[in-house]
Amino acid sequence: MRRTSVAGTWYPDNAARLVSQVDGYIERARVNEPAGPLRAIVSPHAGLMYSGPVAAYAYNAARRHQHSAIVLVGPSHFIPFHGVSIWPDGEWDTPLGPVKVHRGLAAAIASASSEIIELPAAHGREHCLEMQLPFIAHLLQDVPIVPMVMGEQTRATAFGLAAAIAEAVEVYAPDALLVASSDLSHYEDATIADALDRQVIEYVERLDADGLMRALDAEPRHACGGGPMVAVLDAARRLGARHARLLQYADSGDVSGDKSSVVGYMAAAIW
């Protein structure tokens, strides 16, 4: 069991309060249905009051489709390491009950790349995947997950992970949903943040994983989870996705009122 690390601080640890908050965000997140089976989403991972209103757009789209598994990819904020750490089996705890890990799909992804390792410490304090679970546990009940966090966000790691995900998903879970967990620019003035973030959004909407990787190499301020986004975009294309659309964009100043230093958030659908 992977225990929660930010329940009670970043989001409510009371089940009723958490459901009420998630339902409120979902009710306000009106989305147009993607014109085809949903392959992937991009979702932010800040405290729920900040990024939840944006993440709700991605999960409102996701809950309208059937998924046999959810592959989660996010960045390691606390533990530096090379490669990708996978949580291979068991369960992840949430205030809404445990979410199971898809052991078979996790094993298939891990066996497809030597860069995928087991490093439990990388998941211990990490919030990027945990912040997806209130939506998954409530809206996509009983769908198992494959949790992965990326260490050094190199080109080789991002595209190697993409190939491994696509190879395994195609065989073991063809209707799996891929989730890239990422916030965008950090602690810039809102005007600067918007300019930086629009560049990332353009690459996502073009499904241009290589272009996004080049932009991240040139300017790492673009996104904390840029490597995971590259991996999910490329894996989605390998699995047949040909379209992407921004569902919502906002920044932390929309909640705090402080536009002098913001974090950017996006929700996107890929099909």
C-alpha cells in the first residue's frame, strides 16, 4: 500500500468533503465530447483548490469513456534519479478507498525498457500522481492504475518511456487512458506565464512531442512535468491518436488573486 502524503493538506482527507469538492469542480467543467475514443489527458497537480477546477475538465472528458487501466506519468519533485520509477503492484490509498495497481500492465511496461526501475522512495513524498487520485477514485471507480514518476527528464528517458508504454498498452490494455501530470510555468508574472504556457499548449495541440522536447531543452521554465508530457504525447501518437485539444487554462492567481507570481495549469484531451 502506498500511503497518502498530502491528504489533509493539499486536498481534504474527509471522504464526504472531498467528493463534494470534486463534484463541484466537475459540475462547472463543461466540455465538448472528443470526436473519437479518448487516448490521453494532460492534468495539473497543485493543491486541489488551485488546480482542481482545471483538472476537472480533463477528468470530465475521461469519465465519459471506458478504460481498463490508467497509466499515470509525472515528474519527481524531491528525489533525483535517472530513469522512471514504477510502482509495480498493490494499492494506493485515498480518502475514498484504495485504488489498485494494474500489476500485469505495470510488469509489461517495465519489461519494455531498462530505464524503468523500482525506486519506492521516489513515490513517498511525491504529490504529482496523488493529486490525480481524488478524480480517479471518485469518477473512474475500479479502474486500476500504473503509477510512474520520471527522474531526469532527458530526451532518451521521455521517448524510451513512450515506446515502452505504447508497446505494452497495445497488447495488454488497448483502451488504457494515459495521463500526463504536469503544471506549467512557475512563479512568473501572469503575463509572462501566459506567453510561456501558450508555447507548450501549441505543441500539445499539434501532438508535437519532439517540438515540445526541444522547447523544454531550450527553456526548462515551461513545465515541471514536461518530460512526462512528451512521453504521453509520443505514446498516444504511437497508439493511433491524431488529435488534441486544450480544454482549459488558468493560473494560480485566478484563485489567490495574486497575478505577480503564478503557476500555470492546463487540461487537454488527446484522441
